[in-house]
Amino acid sequence: MDQELDYLYNLQLFGVRLGLERMEQLLIVLGNPQHSFKTIQVAGTNGKGSTCSYLASILKAAGLSVGLYTSPHLIKFNERIKVDGLDITDGDLVQLIKKIRAAIEENSIETTFFEFTTALAFLYFAKKKVDVAVIEVGLGGRLDATNVLTPLVSVITNINFDHMDILGDTKEQIAKEKAAIIKRGIPLVTAEEDQTVFYLFKEECLKKKSPMHIIEAPQILSSTLGKQQFLFSGKKYLISMDGKHQVKNAALAAKAIAVSGLKIPEVSLEKGLREAFWPGRLEIVSRKPLIIVDGAHNVAGVETLAAFLQTIEKKDVLVLALAKDKEKEKIVQMLVPLFRDIIVTEGSHKPLPADILAEEVKKHTDKVLIIPDIKEAVEKGLEFQKDGLLLATGSLYMIGDALKFLKESLH
């Protein structure tokens, strides 16, 4: 298993190389496994994973066999590829890595880590004979490896600033990249509110004769930690995920199901929304003391997180890590003043050095500690915590390690 995963991770040395030719070539030699199941494709800056989770949960509640492909993983690679809520097994993972590697070497195909992983997911879903697979776009849309699909419905959660070095530094440029997942005649569902982006999507849909659906704003009826009720399309729904943004993600999933052509009973929709869970997104690890882990890692995500934090009275400790390509000034300014103590640490992927992050934090408070090791940083955070919140956030790669340690130490 370790040998196969080492091979896979070494493909990351090729970096991000967007384009569909290699992916199409690879899928042809593998027998085009993506043609054996229906798909729903989800793109957007934030909320993709949560929306995918709602979709998969609804479809599973309706008795369908459901594949779910997302990235990155938090603790273990297997999390990226699920069928009916269960991670791909180590045995299947090893077998499929060997199969794809042999096909690549035999046909002299160059492939990136994400292309290989996407092909692996498609092969696994075909092997397990899933009815529908929910597929999260990796980066952008136009040249993403997942854009070889013709889904039942395309979903774009929202457009905001992230990966600007690759996707462009204006909302319009980023939106154009993501709008490219819209296929001829296939409906688009989006929660985007920006008028410029809205008209760009509308233009693309008109060009491709694709119906466009903008979700109406759901009305939140009640909201407590771990339970929210909202009104959407005249019906009441319950969800267990926290934050106003999750209500919008849930409504987006419900609308996507409604226009997908799949006949999903209302009772399955309600059950699926209620039972959906997505790890590392405002995840309550402990209630007493209150410990939350959240994957917010860009300005828009942190804005949403900061809005949620206003609902929590006492905020003791922030454990923060950022990737080096994120807007540290804005993120620090939004989060740091809310907490009594700050501990800066480092994630495992493209980390911003903790001492550089600490310098930014010191512009807002002198109560900052530098602990690059995540386990030690969280341990110290638990020591500092009194009767208020301990929050770990800023990097999906950091929170995976934080979650692993917290669950081991608390349970």
C-alpha cells in the first residue's frame, strides 16, 4: 500500500498541468469507465465539498448506489473516493493503482497526480456499478481532469478569489474558467449572486441552450449548534451542519436534484439533507470544552467563518496555519482580533512559515505563540483553553492533522 501511494504522490512533482488531452487518452486505454454511470458535477470557489456531501446523502437516502469523489483528503487518501459513504478499501486502491500504472507505462502516457486519481475514482465507481457519482471539480473547470464528463446537471456554488495565479485575478476570469463545465443542453444550478458573474453564466447557458437555475435565498427558521431549520421552495428542511452558508449549500443540492431528471422522493430529500455530514467544515470535535475545526482557507471562506463566530460568545484560542499563496493580511485581520490567544503553526502543503505568519498576527495582538508542529500546537491550545472556544483553521492540510490528534486525545 505504502509503495503504491508513494508512486502516486511522486506524480505531484509534475505540479498542476491543466488540459484534457492526457486525461482523455488515459480514459480511452482504460475503457472509458466514466460512461458506465450517471454523474453530477460540482464546481465553485467554496462549498463544493459540502454541496457534494448533501447530494450524495440525498441519493443514498433514495436507495441509489452513489459514488463520491472529492479532494483533498483530511487524514487518509482513501477519503477522496467513496461508495455509499464508505472509503475505497486499501485492497481496491492498490489493485487500481497497479492497473492504471501498467496502462500508463504500456501506452507511454504522461499523467499528473490529479488525473491519475480521477481516473482511479472512475474505475472504482464502474467496478462497484454505482448508479450516480457526485464529482467535485479539482481546480477551475475548463481544463480540469473532471471536465471529460457530461453530467445530469452542472452545479457552480459561487465564484470568489482563490488560485488566482492559475485561474486569473478577476472574478470574471475565474468565472469563465468555472463556467466551462456547463455542457450543451445540460442544466446549470448556481447560488452565485454577483451580477457580473450571473450575466456571464447566463450568456454561456444561452450559447449552449442549457437551462439556468438560480436558487432563491432560503429562509432560516432556527439555528442552534448542530441543528438548523430552513424554508426552501415552500417546504421545511433540517440540517446538522453549522453556518448560514450550509443552508445555502443544502438548498443548492436540493435544487440540483430537482432538475437532474432523477426521481427522488421528498422523504429521501429530507432524510439526505438531515443526515449529511462533511468533516472539517465547522466540525464540532467536542462540546465541553467547545472545540471546532474548520477548513476555511481563503478570504471568502474566512468571511463566512467569521460571521459564524459572531454567534459564539467566548473565544479562547485560535490555532492558525496558512498556505503561502493565501492573502494572509486579510485573513489575519478577520480572525485574530476575535480570540484571546493565538498559536501559529504550519500545514503539510505549501505552508506559510509560522514565523512569517506570526509577524502578521503581531500587528493585531502580542498574545501569539509560534509552534510549527501541529500536534504540539493543538496540545498547547488545549492547555490555554478555559471555558471558551478553541478553533483550528486556515489550511485543509493542517486541520486534517489537527483532527487526527484531537480525536485520538479526546476519545
